[in-house]
Amino acid sequence: MEETAAYIESGTLELYVLGLLSPAEEEEVERMSAKYPDVRQEITAIELAMEHYAKANAIEPAIGLEDKIFSAIGTPSTFIEPTPQATIIPLNQTNHSRKVRTLQYALVACIALLLVSTAALYSAHSRLDDAQNQIAQLSTQRDKFAANASFIEQKNIELHQIADMVANPSWSIVKLAGTGATPNSKMMVYWNRDERSVLLDNSKMNLPANDTEHQYQLWALVNGKPVDLGVFDMKTDREHILLKMKEIPMAQAFAVTLEKRGGSPVPTMSAMAVIGNVTI
Amino acid sequence: MALTKKISLSEEELVRALKAKETIAIQALYDMYSGALLGVISRIILQPEVAEDLLQETFIKIWNSGESYDSSKGRLFTWMMNVARNLSIDKLRSKDFRNSVKNQDIENNVDFIDAQKKVTFNADLLGLREMVTALKPEFTKVLELVYFKGYTHIEAAEELALPLGTVKTRIRMAIMELRKHFN
């Protein structure tokens, strides 16, 4: 920068440091110094040279002058109290109290952090509990649905079986109607001549409910003789639609009597509930 | 006193403490700079008693007008040095000082005025001439006049019958040599 180089070379800055310039000239130097860093640097270099020179030529003042000066200023003298130490200690104390304050802030921050962490942990814990409860609930529900699904599946299979019977000529569908004592009773018996199997249809069974002492007994009438096909209870909530009874190769009719629990060797004709003939 | 620890503070801390009128500021300034300032004063005022009185005045002025120091205008020592120089030059030019010197002249039969007019140094001081060996005496002579004798550069130009620009250049060259010496 040529402008500042010439300005620096002029010797004005030296006069400025020596305090020889007029106030107007001083202002000009200060303006240049604020504007141009190299002017500022040059001034500092001149100042440092003069400072070094003054220190190199220092003359120690007579002992006691310090106290005269301090008493003139009105500050305590080093003789009255150990002021250098006394004044250094406050600085150290400032540092010390600053450290203590920093530590106090740190402690407060730690406590705040601990509180926040505890709250977060507690919240996380209770949410975990909620989640576990939900999982248990959902698991129970799923089991219920699964059971329900298998139940429906089983029923579906049996319903298909019943539907197939209609189309299959081997199956005889026998409707049993109520007798004198119970005219409203009715039930269905499916009999397969080829396989000999006999099935009761629970869904279409309508008999008076039997007590714990008695059971219904199914009979096949073969050439005028009753043949035992097993006992059953009148229940509405069966898992299966179809109830398998004892097999029989041939029959002309089916009948149901109410017997003592476990069944009787011969039917009690007075306790006949329903009867129906096999149609060919 | 000799056993007490000297205080030394950074420039920023010194300035802050001085402006806040903290006692430590003046103690630190005294410990750090009283010798250098007395050196400056003693170049202008040759009588040690008067010089020490001026050092006291200098510190009182530094203490009382510390607020007016502006660090953007220069270093703290430059400001203090110029306080010391201005007080010393004022003293040198004051009537009662001249009279006292005259009285001394009669008493001691020594021409103090001539001594003052001549550039003389205390024997134990490091002279500019010794330090600025590369320069011709007439170069350092200019700096001696303005730095030690309280001449303005204009007065120095008149005294030496030199153009003002030459005086400024010679002061600059002398200080450049000082800078070389101390760097």
C-alpha cells in the first residue's frame, strides 16, 4: 500500500508516539491507524522500541518513594499491611469463587439431569408394563379366535358331511317324531347301510332335558326286536353336530326311550320319547 | 519492602484495574514501570530529588486521569511515558525551576543552564549514541533533543537549522535503529 508506506516513512508516527503532534495532527494519525492495520502495527513497533529503551535505562527510585506516592494517592502502603499479598489473594479468591460457582452450576446440572433421567426411566417402565398387558390381552384374544376358528372349521366339516348325505344313496335320513307323552319332541338319525354307522344330529334334536339320574337310549328295531345303540344326553351346547352311536347293519325303525343312567337291556316302552321308520 | 513480592499484571488487566481505581493497579504500575519512568524523567531533569518529586506527580496524575487513557490510541506505557515527559518538560520550563537552577549555579559555581542545554547523560545510562552505532551523531542528536530535552520537533529544526522534513526523517531513522537493537 503506497499511501501508507509514504505515510509511515514520513516520520509522523514517531512524533505521535513521542507526544509531539498537535491535537489535530494526532486525530489524523488516529484516523489512519484505525483505517490501516500496517499504520497501527508501525505505531506499536515504535512504542515497544521506546518502551524497551526506557526499561533499559530504568533508574530505581529511592526506597520510601512508593509509600509517599501511595499515601498521596490515599491507598494503603505496603508497610502498613502486606498489600501485594493482600491484593493478590482477592484475585485468587475471585478465581476460587469462580471455580466454586462453576462446580455449583455443574452440580445443579447433574441433579437436573438425574431428575430427568429418573422421570424418563419411570415413564419407560410404566409404558413397558402397559405393553406387556396389551401383549397378554392380545395373546388371550388370539387363542380365543384360534379356538373359535377351529370350532367353526370342525362344524363346517360336519355340515358338509350332512350336506353330502342327501346326495349319497347309502345314507338314510330318519326323522323321529314325538309320541303320546311328548308330542313336540323330534330328532334326526343318519344311518349308512353300507358302513353300518349311525349318527345323531345334535342341531336338530329337540327332547325334554334329562336329569342326572336318567339318560336317553337309542334303539334300532330289527325285525320287531329292539337293539341297543347306546345312550346320550340332551345337551344344546355340543362341540360336534354329529354324535356317533353303535353300528347296526340293518333296521326298520329307530326309537328313543328315557332310561336310567347307563342304559337298560330292554327298552321301557312307557318312557318312549320319539320313534321313526326307515323309509326306503 | 525489599522482601515484598513485585506485582506484574497483563496490560489489559492493568488498564481495567486502573480505570476501576483498584489499588492493585497503581501498585503493579509502580512495580513494573517506576524505574523506566524515573529513567525518562531523569534524562530531562538532572536533579535526582526533583526527578523523584516528578515521578510522584506522574503516578498521582496516572491514578487521577486513568479514565482518560484510551487503549485504541496506543500502549499504556506510551501514555504514561508522555505523562512523565510532559510533567518534566513543564517543570524544566517553569520559572521557579529556572530560578532554583540559577541559585544552584551561584552556589555551586556550575553553569547548570549550559549543562541543561548540552546533551548530557547520567553516566550509568545506556546512551543513544552507544546503541545507535550505525548512525551518524547528527541523526541521534535530533532524537536526543526531542526525547530528552523537551524540544518539539519544530524547535529542534530551528535549533539545528534543518528543514522540518529532515528532522522527522532523522527521528524516524534513529528510532528504526532502536527497533533493530531491541528486536
